[in-house]
Amino acid sequence: MHEANRMFVSALSRNAGNMGFTPGMSLADIRAAAPDMLYYDANPMKDAKCLRNLLRWASRFTPRVARGDGQNLYLDIAGASHLFGGVQTLLETIQNQLTAFGFTARLGLADSKAAAWGFAHYGKNQSNIRADTLQDTAKNLPVEALQMSHASTAFCRRLGLKTIEALRKLPRATLANRIGLDGLKRLDQFFGEQAEVTKFARHKERLIEEQQFPDPLATNAGVEAALEALLERLCQRLSVLQQGVRNARLLLERVDHDTIEFSIQLVRPSINKLMLLRLFSHHFETLDVGFGIERMVLMAEQTAPISARQMGLNDTTSNNHGELLDGLINRLSNMFGHQYVQRFSPADSHIPERAFSREFALYPSAPQSWITPFGKRPLRLLKKPVSVLLNDKIEPNMPETIFWHNRECHISLLSGPERIEPDWWRDDPDWRNGTRDYWWVKTDFGALLWLYRVCDQQKTQWFIHGLGS
Amino acid sequence: MSLDTLKEQIIALEMGRSERRVLPLGLLAIDDALQGGLDLGAVHEFTGTAAALFAQLIVQRRGGTTFWLANARINEQYYPPALAQYGAKPEDFISLFLQNTQDLLSAAYEVLAAKAAGCVLIEVSRPLNQIQARKLQIAVQDTNTLGLIINADYARNSVQADEGLLGSTLTRWHVSVLDWNSKRTQLKLYLAKNRRGSPRHWIVEIDHATHHLHLAAISGERTLNPAQQGFGAQALRSHHA
């Protein structure tokens, strides 16, 4: 960590700690003592993010998890430990999983938050302190375990009050004068005699609805009816939150433990039960319930605020129309895959095929205005330009007849040339032949063609790139 | 009740809707031949070398969101920057390219019936059969959507091959480019099939500055001499017979 031109260490590996270094020492000092020490820049942001993720992970053990200062996580496991095979097993599970993630962790379990902290930091790892043994086991903990202010801790040390036991022996009245009311409060909190506020992490409401079926659902109609009930519940919860479904996923667990998964996406967040049902039921054509569905889970994976649309006085039809259009885009996107339903937006390029971009209609962006290109562009562009000469012909000048759609046609020049240079900064395989000259020509049977010529050292080639009609 | 109103009502009944709605093309001669304009809630078919160009003009007149469904194997595709150049709004287009004709048709039924689109452009690599076209017509008939089937054939200028096909579309147009210069494009329109009247020819011009359609010449059936006009002559003969 940098501070005023000085670099000091914020954290140390266990080995480094064993060598007598402590956090807060300047890097220069440590390097002088141990020149081959590896060091990395601290990244508090990343650490915080990592802790946040860990916190979320910890919520698998109990819903009441909190972050302390520094690198501490608090889990309130009251009423949760039996689900994981008892307190000791739970501690081991947590330790093992954290080790598997690559973390070094110390655990402490006690009846008060302060005591848990104290034992985790200064007691035996995984110490599991019951209320009746707290007084005994806490005897030998150092005063640092109380998390008093630095001044109070240092003061105690100076007086030779090294353990909690030593502090406890002193009469309270005099103690308050020595370590302050604050220190006294910490001591009380340690033994659970005074309350300590914990701010548990707020979980995002999980928008999941599920249903178990004692009698497995054996028909598609049954699944659909059950889904309708789930959607009803989900939509009700969402309407309270003023949120609409953007992405939703449905899991169907079959009796034979096969899970079938469907997901839907919507162009605009919606809590319209029937619309969502219709999007899902489209998938049911391929549904094989097997021996029956015993569990259904419906998750709203992504939600967004529902925008209350302004309804004009005489504008009800257009509003209704917008909803119909959204519904249609949703259905098509879910029928064929959202990547196939596209809108166009302008792109800034003089290369004809790069002058527009495609975007998914499901994810609309603000419309941009189209810049009219300088030259006349073909109404229809060929995805692949078509060579118009028979293989062995080489024509530097405009050919009089071309070969197209299995027939020969005479062409006459209408306008041109327009020269288009490839982007030199981009290696486009289609443009490797270099500069193109474009001409408009008309064939004898009434088609307007946009022809181009590319020349390289050996030969000149002619291609059709577009049509004017 | 006037005869015209009665006619309108019969047409509406034929199409299974309470009221007939049309999109006038803005050219009196053509609108008269169609008894007011292109029927909304119906499917129309466009063939010929300039089918895509003419269909795009109708899309512009209709407005609203345009769904463009195309077989992904078709090499010729609308080019959005040029659509803007031709006066259309590329941002109103929603495209759906699918490999498989069956998928394309099921998408087309969905879009045509949804009442959300102004126009639906359906591009197929080969003409639809009667059942497919009929299903599209049934899907669209309760809406105000215009279904446009484009079967552009750039290799042929003749209409002969189209004659045998009796699709279930309300009209079939054969469109080709007659002349082109920097100011205007001249198109030959041949209304090969017309439920509302007889087949007709027109020569129209698109003004490149205003993107408007003008009538350049009327070559109505009475002035047409089948012996001189190879183009569409067969159809006219069969009509008279």
C-alpha cells in the first residue's frame, strides 16, 4: 500500500508472519531483512468484492450473514446448524469449503459476536464455545481479543493486564476509570451482558416460486395449469415490487430425476401472466413429461421496473399497438431464438456492407438517424458478390455481356465509376483484393445491377454486388 | 343503398370481415382497377425483376412496423442504408431470416395474425403453393396488415411461368424496370391477377427526388393489341375467353 511516498505492507502470508514481520511495516524494512520476499500491490477494491462474494456464498448456511470491519464475516447460525449435521460438522464444512476455495480462514463460534471474534482471532481455530464454558475458556485470551480501542489495549498491556481474566478480576468501578466506558462496554459485549448491533446483509428478494406435486403431473395440460398458478403468484409478488419479468426460467423435475429447462426473454418487462404463459407454452410442444413432473420451479432471473406508460386521451389504439408489437417480438424471439429477430441501425462506414449493423429486436436501443450515403446504393445487396464472367475470361474494360443466373445478358452502362477503398486498418477477407470501382448497369431484361471491378497484378474481375430493384 | 356500397359489402363478406379497408396507391387509374386500392388484411404477390422495389414503395405508403421475413438462403437482401435513400424508414423494419421454409411460414402466420405490423414482407425462393398462400390469407384476414409475398426472379422477364399458378393471393403483380436515369425510374407494372377486376398494365415512374409514383402511360386492356404485346398477352386472351 502507498501512503505519502512510503510503501508499507497491509497483509502478510503466514510464513512472513512467522518470520516476525507485521502488517504496517514499511516495505523497505522488510526487503532489507528478506530480499527475496515476493510482494504485490494491495487492491482493497478487489478484496472488498471478494468478501462480498464470500458473504453471498456464506448465505447458503444461514440467511443471517454480515460483514465485519476488516476481513471478518459473521454468520448467525441460530436454528440453522442442525441442517448441516450439527455445530461441529457445520464448522468443519465451512472450513473445508473455504480451504477448497484457497482461503486461509479461522473460525470461532460463541454466543456473542464479540466473543466469536475474539476466539476466531486469538483462540483455537474452530473453537466452539458454549455459554456455560465461556467464562472458563475466555480466561486465557489476551486483552486484544476484546477489540477495545488501541489506547485502552496498550494501557492494559502497560499495566500488565494481559488477559481477559485479569481484567475481569478488577472491580468494575475502578475499571471504568482505566479503560473507559467504551472498554467496559466491549467487555460486557464479550460476555453477552450487553447487546451488540449487527447489520445483516440484505438479500435481494429471490423471485422464485416452486411447487411440489405429491402426485406427479403426467400431462402437458397439467403442467400448463400448474405453471399458470406459479405465474400468478410470481406476478403478484412482482407487482408489489413494481417490477416486471425480463428473463425467466422454468425448471421441471421429472420423477426419474431428469430436469427439463425452459427459458423465455421479453422485450419489455412484463407481469402479464397470460403473455408469459403463452411464451412458455410454446415450448411445451416439445415437452416430454416422461413418468411425470414432481417439482416445478419458476425463477424470474432478470427483472426491471415496469414503466407505467402514458396513455393519451385518444391514443389508446397506438398504445395497444405497441403492446401487440412487443408481444409479437417476444413470441418470435422465443420461437426461433432471439438472435434471428433483428432490427437495423446505421453504422459509420463507407464500406457498403458495413454501413449498417444488426441488433436484436428483443433488446431495443434508441433509434438513430440514417445518413444517406454519397453515391446511389443498391436497394438489394448481395450477401455474397457474384462473379459475372466465365472463369477464364479476363476483362479490364466493362464487359458487354455478363453471365448471371444461368444466362447471358447484355448490359449497358448507366453511371459510374464510384471508387471505394477498403479500410487499411482492418483485414477484411472480402476486401483483400483492394480498391473497387463500382458502376451501375442495366441488363437487357430490365434489371439494374451494381457492378464492381477489382484489379490486381494478374487479372481484373467483375462482380455483382447489388441490385437497384 | 348504392351499388358501390353493396359491392363493398360483398367484397367484405367474401373476405370474412365486416368492413373492407384499402390502401390507395395514390394513382387514380390503378386504384380504380383495384376498386379503391390494395386490400388490407390480405396477401398480395409480387414477381419480376423489380418486385422488391415496388413492394418497398407500398411499404412506405402503408407505414407502421414492417416485418421482413426471408429465406436466409436468398442472396439478394434489402439493404437498409439504401432503403433510407429510397425514402423508406429502415428503423421500422424488423427482420427474421430463417433457413427453413416451414419455419418461415409459421413465423409468417404468427406475424400476419398479430395485428402489430403494418406490412409483412415475405420473401420466398420459390412460389408458394395454393394451400400455403391460402393459409397466409386466412391468418391475415381479420387484421389491417398488408401481406406482401415477394418472389423476385431476376433471371426472367417473362410472365409466362406465372400464368399457370393460381395462388390464393388477392392480386399478383409482375414488375420490371423499363428505364432508369438519375432522376427517375420507369417501371412496367402488370397486374397479372386481380380479384377486383381484370388484369391491367401500367407504366409508372418513380421520382428519385420525391420518391413519388407517377403514371407515365396507361396501357389498358382495350388499347392493348395482344399480337404486338408478348408481355401478358396470354393472360389477357384467357381473360377475354
